[in-house]
Amino acid sequence: MLSRQDFHMTDLLYIYLPTLFLAYCVYKIYRIVLWPLISPLSKIPSMPYNPIFGNTKEISKAETTEYSLRVSKKLGPVARYFFFFGFEIVSVTGPEEIKHVLVTRGKNYDRQLRSRKLLECIAGYSILASSGPDHAAQRKLLNPSFSYRSIRAMVVSFQKYGQELNRFWKSNLEKNGATKHGLVAQPIQKDLGRTMLDVIGECAFGYEFNSIWEPEKKLTQAFADVLQLGFPASSWKILIPFYQSLPLEENRRFKAGKKIVRQAVQTVIEHRKNEMKEGKEPYKDLLSVLMMAKDEETGQGLSDTELTDHVMTFMFAGQETTSTGLIWTLYLLSQHPEIQDKVRKEILEVLPNNEDITWEHLDKLQYLKAVISESLRLFPPVAAVPEVALQDDKIGDYFIPKGTYVLINTGAMHRNPNVWPDPETFNPDRFTDPNNPPKPYTYLPFSIGRRNCIGSRFALIGMRVILSTLLRDLQFSLVPGTSYKRTQRITMRPKPPMQLQICKV
Ligand code: HEM
């Protein structure tokens, strides 16, 4: 005779589980076959898609921004993409439509919850992870850290590490027996990543990673682990819910790395607090500005955890993005030796004796500035911004229901011939005439609106200083036979990792 417990088990096995499975199958068939036809987004044009895989095959085969550009050329500035099992998103590539989402109706859109949670897991609870009034309050608090005054004080660090990298490359040239005009295939991607870690470590919390010369140090490795393992966003792992909670070696390394980095930041905070008590002169980094910050109403300063979260956020948002910008700029200059020579000429005119770079020097490096702007147009490290609609809306003529995922494809817009003439050509002169700036909302490497990049000034000045220290007496060219594709990792990176030939001028 069956016991009560056995009866429940057989119920489960033969009735509930199959019913559940059947219901799931019916739901999936509905999502795959019927939903695309009746979805409120069905009026938005889409490319042909596979019922199960959607457009994922074409997207993954194309270079970053290539598919969105193809679609926008064919279907216009608003298009519907399908991912797995009928999951749909709206891609936006037109200046007017981008303005609508990020500015005019900016309050109606926000970073997706899943992205915010992922960023919180990596960097803690700061502006990357917060939303609504909390986000606005944090932005207000963090803005002074990125004022002209703060960034001005960091020029010394940008120059110091640019010069270190210059020295490192020259020493490699010498080691390779090429003391005068020798060439070498140098992994510039790795080297620029380390340089930016050194820069941002010093500018964010006064820490000397010295990773150009000592890449094996524990803290440098820990930072690399957190960055590489914390972002499953660009891989299939994102599809597995709670992936980061699974008992896997990489998750263990991620957690251990995060603990080491946070501990290092906290140690610096404690040290600083003691120094402040002793009345020592404050440092000129982002952390010291934050340590002075007080809540307008309560007069309270930030807690140690909040300070650590903000420093971690600067490091994670700033290191990879800026080094990616530098990598693509040197790549473009390698392909265009005449432009590289012109930049070098300007640098040598403004800084003939390799003097300490000041704000006044930077102001005169206008062609280099234009080169960087043009590089960020063709190769924006952040090529798309994912948003979600918080309430029903309309983009152009199309109805956008609450909860719709909207992808702002700035990178595709930057290469659209309807927006930029001759868009595939690297032409810094697009940015040299101050009376003829880009048309509004057509150039957005740092996004726009409430969540635009808080570190854009840091990045632009940092890139100008570092490039001026490298290009003055080093020449970059492509390694014969190599070519690179744009691929989406954390940022839009070259595939394979970039190597360039370097020689002394
Ligand atoms: C070339 C270098 C950089 C590029 C291209 C870049 C680009 C961007 C873009 C497009 C966004 C908006 C992302 C979104 O809405 O999802 C953003 C946000 C952000 N960036 Fe940057 N960034 C760069 C460098 C930096 C640096 C150096 C820092 C800090 C030191 C930084 C800190 C941040 C932060 C904290 C946010 C979040 C802002 C918010 O949510 O309110 N970025 N960045």
C-alpha cells in the first residue's frame, strides 16, 4: 500500500512536473511564435530573425557596432532586435531619438536593474549602482572630485606614468638589442592597461601600484581578477542566473580579489584619517575630496564603506575605458603615419624640452585633442548604453511600454553616413574648427543626460597628457600582417589583443 509520502512523490513525478513542463513549453511557444506578432513593439521594424535564437547569430558574428549600423541603415533610427526565445529590445541610433531617451524624457529611463546589481557586486553601492534620488544625491556629492581644479592637480600623475611607460618601452627596445632605430612587437594593450591602473590608483586614492614595472604584485593581480571575472556581461555566463554564486574557482578568485582590493582602499582611508587628525596637508586625489564632503542637511561625512565604494567605482569605471581609448588612438595613428607626424610636431613645438606639462601647454595641444576626439568617434570604448523604460513612452511614432529594454547605440550613430559624412575615414580635422562643432547629439562617447560619464574630463586630459609623453620620441606602426576587429568585452576592445611596433624617432 502507498504511504501518504509516496503518494505525494508519485503526484509530483507523474502529475505536477509534467504539467509544469507542458505549461513551460506552451509559454515558450507562445513567446516564440505568437508574441513577436502581437507584442506592443510589433510596429517597430525588425530584421528577419530565427524564432529561437532571434538575431543573436548575426550580432555575435559582426564586429561591435557593425550590426546596429547595418540595421539602422536599412530600417532607420529605431529598430527591434530579438534575442533568445522572443526576448526583444529596441535599438536607438538617431540623434533625435537618443536625445529623447537620454535628455528630454531622461527621467523615464534608467540603467537596467540587472546591470546595476552586477556593478554593485563589483564596485559596491555608488553611482553605477544607485538610481533615482539616491543617484542624484551621489552625483552631487561626487561632482567636486572631477572639477577642473581636481583634474588640474592630477596632470602630474598622468605625466609621471606616461613617462614611466615611455621609459619601459625604451628599455624593452634596448633589451632587444635595438638601441637606435630598432622595432619590436610590443603588447601595448597590456602595457596601457597597467599604465592606467597606476594612474588611477594614484589619482583615486594615492596608491602606487607600480604595475608597469611590477605586474605580478598581489594587489595588481587582485584588481585584474575582479575586473576580468566580475563582468560575465559580455559572455554566455550572463544567461545563467546567480552565476556568480556558483561554487566555482573563478567565483572564489573574484571574491578573494575583491576583498584584497577593498582592504587596500580601507587601509589608505584609515591612514588618511590619522593624518587628518594630525593636521597634515590633504592629498590631491579623489579620495581626499570625498573625505572632505559633508551632507548639506546633516553635516555628516561619508562612512568608510561609502568612501571605499566610491573609490572602487572610479577605478573600475575609469581604468579599462581610458586604456581602451588610448589603445585605439595609437592604432589609428599607426595606420596614419602622416597624422602621427603632425601630432608629434605639435607636441615638440609646445613642449620642446620635455618640460613639466601645465594646463597652458595642454591648451595648446589642439591637434592632439582633435585626434583623441576623432578616435573616440570611430572607437568609443563604451559603444552602447543599455536603458529600461520606467513608464510607457513614445520614441518617434513608436509606442514603448514600461519595462522595455532600450539600447542606445552611440557607436553605430558615430559611423552612420546620414549623421557623419564619410564616417569610416579617420579625419581629426572634423574637430579642429571651434566654429564648426559636431551637430547636437551626434557625438556621444561619454553619453549624455543624468548618467553621462562623470570622469570625461579626467579621461580626456589624462589621454592628452599620456599621449604627449609617448608620441614625442616614440613612433608607432602596425606589426606587418596583423589586423584587428572590434569586439565587446567589458569595453569595445581589439581582437586579438593589440600589439604595435615601436621605435625611437
Ligand atoms: C575614454 C574614457 C571613458 C569613456 C569612453 C567613458 C564612457 C562612459 C559612458 C558612455 C558612460 C555612461 C554609461 C551608461 O549610462 O551606462 C560612463 C559612465 C560613467 N563613467 Fe565613464 N568613461 C570614461 C572614463 C571614465 C573615467 C576616467 C572615470 C572615473 C575616473 C569614469 C567614471 C564613470 C562613472 C562613475 C560613470 C557612471 C555615471 C553614472 O551612472 O551616473 N569614466 N562613462
